[in-house]
Amino acid sequence: MIRRLSILDRSRTREGHEAAQALRDTVELARLAEDLGYHRFWVSEHHSVPGVAGSAPTVLAAAVAGATRRIRVGTGGVMLPNHQPLVVAEQFGVLEALFPGRIDMGLGRSVGFTNGIRRALGRDTGDADRFEEQLAELLGWLDGSQRAHPQVHARPAEGLRIPAYVLATGEGAGIAARAGLPLVVGDLRARGRVTEAVERYREEFRPSAWGAEPYVVVSGTVAVAGTPEEARRILLPEAWSVAHSRTRGSFPPLRPAEEVEALAMTPKERELYEGALAGHVHGTEEQVAAELAEVAGLTGADELLVTTSTYDRTALLDSYRRLARITGL
């Protein structure tokens, strides 16, 4: 079994509930995760997405860290191409200064989802290609080695030890290996691709001041319930949101599972919906334990980062409790 279990929450909005409720739900979930013994709790970055309230991950991470006492808190991730590395260093420096020894800096290389968002951020798709360069600059602000801007220092970040993680998309595995940083890779629906990325990362890993050996976090959706049917229903709202976004161009708030089941979908929507349901880890505690053992065998992962979202908060929280029980937290 994978040794450590963590949560990435995307602050998904739900029909009939304000975005502020999604943020409050995230903070409450973090408290539960700490009580259950989860290792870390991360939040994400999305811009101009109706279905996601988490647009400012370092701000939300501060709220989560302030509401908890022991669990590690971080981002999954800050999309570095959207920001100046100095500003990112300063933000994490403030977090680490306020909550010493608990802050993680998860970093991704995606840019805004649409042309409009990218223009509003002052970025374009080519900025993702500069991720490795930006990552090196960011680490230089933290350890004081950057020389591009003499007499400029990231306060209070400089000299603080803030663990950095690379979220793998495309070239991400190679970048993490060359930087000597831990790798976060998903999702579990494409286990062959995940296994290939992990193998490449381990083969190319170069020890650094940030890490002496490879560290692998695999990420994906996991739903646990009393029956396989109940576990599958947890997945329905997110699957419909995916199908909706790919046919209508916007990622919507989550709808109740019973509403999704009653929808009259077009053939294309049905195809996308069923595709979005396929391959996730879900079922009873015994079924999920067996699947996670398989994932551990395939990847040799050091940690599992769970990203499940659904409309029914009671079912979601019960799923996380059952998952904690499976893994002996």
C-alpha cells in the first residue's frame, strides 16, 4: 500500500450554493483531513471558471493553514507561467514564515484555459515553454543564488526551506528530474502513461540541494462507499461537468447526481460523460484497497494525492473517512 495519503481540493462550486461556500467547504475538508491523519492538503489555481472558486491558491492556503494545526498545506499547484517568480517566492515566504515547517510549494506549467484568460493574465501559450527557466529562477530566489537581479531579495522567503514539487504535464517529469525535485503525476485513469512518466523521472533524476533521491506522488480520483453503485454515483456530477465543458465551452458548477442521471444527453455528450466516468478508482473499501495495491505495484509511488469532487458533501466526506480507514491512517 502507498505509504502516505493526501488531498488536493479544487474548491468546486455547486448549483444553488455561492462560490464562497465552496471555499468554506475546502477549509472544513482540511480540518477533517487533519483529524483523519492525511499527510498534506493542497489547493489549486483556476481562473474564470464557473465551476471552481479557487483562483488564488496562496490566499486559500493561508486560510487552510490558519484553520489547522499539524497537516502540511500547499498548492497543487501555482501555475508558474501565470506569475513572476519573485512574487511567488514572496508569497510562499510569507506562508512559511507564518506556518513554519508546514508549507509545500506545488508548481505547474499550465497557462490560462482560454485566449481571453491568457490575455487578461498578460500571458500566452508560449509562456508554458519557459517553465523550467522560471522554476530555476524561483528556486534561486529562495536559496539566494539568483544573480539576474542584483541587490534584489525575496523577503521573507530567502533562506527559508520551502519544499517544491513539480506537477507533471508533458515535459514535467523530465523537468522535475533535472531539478532534483519531487514529481506529482496523474491521473490514475491512464496508468500506463503515469508509469512511463514515473520510470523516466527515476531514470533521469539528478540529486540536488532540494532532494537526494526521487519522490513520486501519484494523483487521481478515488471514491469509496458502502456499495459499488453508491461509489459510482459520487463520480457522476464531475463527469457531467467534464462532458458539458467539452461540448459547450465552459466548466459548470456541480449538479446533484439524481439530476445528472435524469438528463437527456446527446450522443456526443453521452460519449464524453461515459469517458469521464471510466477508469477512476471507486467501489467498496475492499475493492478500492485492491486497486490501490495495484497502483502501488505499478508505480512504486511514495504518496497518493486524491482529487475527488462531488455535489453530495456527506458522501464525499464519508468517502474520505473510508479511504483513511483502508490505508490505516
